[in-house]
Amino acid sequence: MSDEIVSAITKPKGRKSLFHFTRVRNLPAMAHLDALLSSYRINREAASGERRPQAVEVQYEAYPITLNAHLKIADIVIDMSTTQEQFRAYLNRHVFLWPTLRDCRKMMETYARREPDESFAVLEMNAYALLSGHRAAVKLSKYDSGSSPRFPAACTYKKSPDMFLPLDRFKQVSNHTVPAKVSEIHEVLVEDQVTGITRLLQTIWIDRREAAPLCWRDKARALSELRDLETGGRD
């Protein structure tokens, strides 16, 4: 059944890849580990349920890794079944991927405004292979889980772990909180880590090719080209 689900999710032309948005400074650690790690796996203390009001640099196997800040989310958006701390702790145990260029571009634009002096990159990976290889750890979301709605009182859903649908339950659960069809999937989470990313990597989108790890440099393309591709309708 999982193979059928993965095939259905990756069948649309604009959903052949999964995108991971990151900081250029984190690339050496990713290439060395050949993996994307959750915040919790990298540093349990820094990835507790406490809110990180700003980005934090930690060490993992002698490599510096910057963990992103948590946006401040209004209490009214959090479901009564959980707390802010519990929700953040849940997010910290996952790696986040974007299933379309449109979704990825929203993240790119948000961080470009928030941190204009920071350098970012996007890893584009084979969606079918990644989902198939991590199927037991994959969860699907209808919403950007870490976002802070501009108008909290008007938000049509509540944030909690229940908003994440295990891959093998896709199309088996029907409610407004989880995606019921492929076009409603706007975020993909993988619990703990994504392994074997060099094998999965199709393109690394980065402003300066020489800033890409040597082992990935032959797959480097300009980040500006990714924005042009999105405009051309690859979403």
C-alpha cells in the first residue's frame, strides 16, 4: 500500500522532488554526515520545548550547525490538547521538506526578509526515493506547521501533533486538519533524520557554486535560477 501512496504523491509533474531549505553554513556538516538531522538529534538541550527566539549555533561531531529560531505563535492557534512547549518539542524531532517549488519559495522569501545578510541554499532531492526509503518516518501536513498566522483569530485550524498524517494513512483519514488529496500536501516531515542524501540529491541551489561541498559541486546551480523555474510553473 505504501508504494501506491508514494506513487500517487509523486505522480504530478510538480511533485517529483522534495526541497530542503537550509543555511549555507550548515552544508559541510550535512555533506559529512550524508544526512539531514532533526534539531533534537543534533542537540537535545537546544531542541527542548522551550522557544528559541533567535537562531542558535551548536556543535555536532566537530561541525557547527545553526538551528533556526522558533516563530512566536499565538496561544489561540494551539489546540487545547497540547501546549506550546509540547508542540515545539514535537517539531524539533523532525526534518522538514517542501513538496513543491511554490511552498519552498515561500520559505525562501520569508528568510530573505528576516535575515537579509544570511546565505541560504536549497537541496532538491528525488521525492519517490526519499519517501520510499523513509516511509515509516514520513508524515504529511496540510499546513506550514511552524508558521505564525498573521491573523490568529481567523485561523481555520489548530496546531497540534494531530495535524501530521503518517504516510501509510494517507486517504484513510478524513477531516479538515490533515491532507485528503495530493494537492493539499504542503509540508513533508521525516522523523529523526533523512539519510543517504548524496544519493537522493538532484540539485543543490546556491548563490556561489564554490560554497557548495566539493562532493556536491557538480550538482550546483544558481539559487536565482530556482526562482525563475518556480515562476515558470514548476509548482
